[in-house]
Amino acid sequence: MPSKSPENPELLKALYQAAGGVARGHRATIFQELLRSTLILQAAKPSSGESPPQVRLIAMETPDGRKGICAFTDVGSLKAWRPGSKHLISMPGQAVFRMAAENGFELVLLNPGGPAWEVSGDDLRDLAQGCVPETTPGEGRKVRLDIGPPKEPIPPTMLEWLRRTLPAHPEILAAHLFTLTVGPEEAKLCLGLRLSLPLEGYRPFLRIVEAELAKAPSVAGGFSVGPVVDDMVEAVERFGLLVFKRG
């Protein structure tokens, strides 16, 4: 883990508001904050005896064949993707995009475990040069978010535990279990929470809930926990399994 983990609260807030590009009007803020940010990257394990050590980024590939890298705004977003990630480095945002462009990557996927955002094409090249990309007339490429019902039955012991535990938090208005697919990532089971908090309060509160959920009965493959923002509500209520809803 980097010696000092970045947090990027304003960037994280804008990403939540943007809901992966579904909600319009947040591109300029996101790009400005990206140039101010320090991001977390996962690198390949250094070769033994290599001096000086070289940074080799782990690539990912989208279903349409584009190659890119993943970057993270904060430790919580990293853990939502892969809790056991190792060989982490932190870099200024512009340096991340410059390295991606110089190494022939076509995109940088921010927070694949959510809240996600894709940077590609002219946007990637502009950020690599330290420039805020054009934000009109289009809104750019969206990160595809697919929400569906759980693929496997949820164990009754887990549902009972959640329905007994979550209502004790008055900040939670509703909770659903659903599968969430972010861009090229595999579908994962997600516990989505509709919260009464302002956006900047999401991450600290989710850390509290995540610590409590460590005591929950296990489910095959595990699950992540995240907020349900306004633009997700309709799909979550349609496809998700209702855990509880505050009356």
C-alpha cells in the first residue's frame, strides 16, 4: 500500500454524482479534479535484482478489444474491486494518463468496483498533457453499468442477518441485493444502500458498514457494498432483491 493513501474527496463526490456517465453535467468537474488528484495503481510484481526497479502496470482488456489500465481514487474504491490487491503505487493524476498514453493504452478505467468512470480517446490525450478536455457538445463515452437480479439464491441466514442488522442504521433508507457489471468487469453481487447522507458522507459511512458486514454469514463469491444514487434507483428497485425498506 502507498505510504500515504490518497482520498480525493471532491473527485469521489463528482464520480458518485455522475453515476458512471448516466447523469450528465459532471465531466468538467471530474476532469479538473483528475488533474489535481493522486491516484492508486496496481503494478506487476518487480523482478528480483532489477535496478532501478521498473514500474510495469497490469493491463485489462474490454470486450471490444481495447487495452487499458485501472486506477483508483482511494483505498475504499480499490478494496471494492479486489480486496487483496498487492504491489500498489500512487501517482499524480496527470502522470497516470501520460504513462497510459505513452505505453499505448487506449483507456484508463477509474474505480471499476464503483463509482466508475472511463477516460479514453481525446480525453485521455488531453489529460496526459495537463489540459482539461472539451466538455461540449457531447458528454463523452459512458461506463456501462448493468444491474440485474442475483444469479444465485441468497442464503436465508444471510438475509435474516442483514434484515436484523441494517435497520439499526437510520442513515439507510433501503437496501437491495443485485448483480452489478461495471464496463468490462465481471458481474458481482452488490449490496446497494439508499442513504439519507450527503454525497461526501458516503465513503466514511460505508467503511462503518463494511466493518460490520465482516460478521455476516458468508455467501459464495462474496459481495461488495455501495450506495444507490438517484440514477440507479429505478433499475435497482426493478431487478434487485429487496432486503429492507424504511417505512
